[in-house]
Amino acid sequence: MKKVIIHKGEIEICELTKDIAKEMARLGDNPNVFKCVSDSFPNPYTYEKALEFIAKAQEQKIGHIFGIYWKGTFVGNIGLHFQTGLERKSVEIGYYIGEEYWGNGIGTQAVSLMCDYGFQNLDINRIIGSVMDFNIGSMRVLEKCGFKKEGVFKQALIKLGEFHDDYRYGLLK
């Protein structure tokens, strides 16, 4: 049974549970999703990897990570990852939506809800986002949620053997 953390309209942000592992692996095991996410994202994304991720998320060992549900269906993950040292009052937002659900405004709604959750429940002042140069959809999601582009780090990222510019966004409390 899913535990809803926050919701608005058709979007629910819920705790991750083992019963969605199969669907998480199915949505995540997609080259178009993988090319847009950090290398810590499994490839291939197996059922076993999904179970490991869910266990770590439940223990909050990797940040505040939740499932995104749209119209009652699991469609992806979203999380806030604490930074360290001088940046300890900042979190980085990370998310993915299964490709079959792209273009429905889910990412924008989920990011907005997650930012509200972070500012209301965590001792933070800033949320940052990092987007590869080709991921225009993710840039638009952040911009629609009030994030400001703070800079572009030229060829700072490497994904699948190619260098990419890192577009950095920030949102203050």
C-alpha cells in the first residue's frame, strides 16, 4: 500500500515500496531515459537493482527519494539529495519520468510539489538542478517551477562517451 507524502490534482508523491520494483525497472530500462540521468542510474535497470534502490530510499541513505504517481499509476521517481560542507543547506533535485508519460506536464507538477516539500520539511535554503545541454524538456520543467539558470559549465559532463554542457539551475527558499 502506497503512503502518499504530498499530492495535488492527478499527481501523488509517495514513499517507494517493493511492489513497484518491476514497473520501476521497466520504465528505467530505457536508453532514452538513461541518456538523461546521472551515471548512478543503473543500466541495464533490472528488477534486482530496483529492489536495492527502494531499500536504500526507505532507509534515506541516498536522500529523500519518492515515487511519482499520475492518475494512480507509478510513472517515475523524484528526490532531493543533500549537499555537503559549505553547501549543506542545499539539495539537488533529481527525477525521471518513464518515456511513455513524457509530455503530460507530470515532471513540472512533481518538481513543484517536491520543492514545496523540501522547503517546508527540510532545513534547506536552496534547491539546485543540473541538466545536460540536450535535455530541453528538463530545462523547461525547472524554469516553469521558478528555477533560474545560474550558469553553463562547458563540457563539464560526460555521458555515453560524449561531453555535454552542464546547465545549472537554482531555486531559493
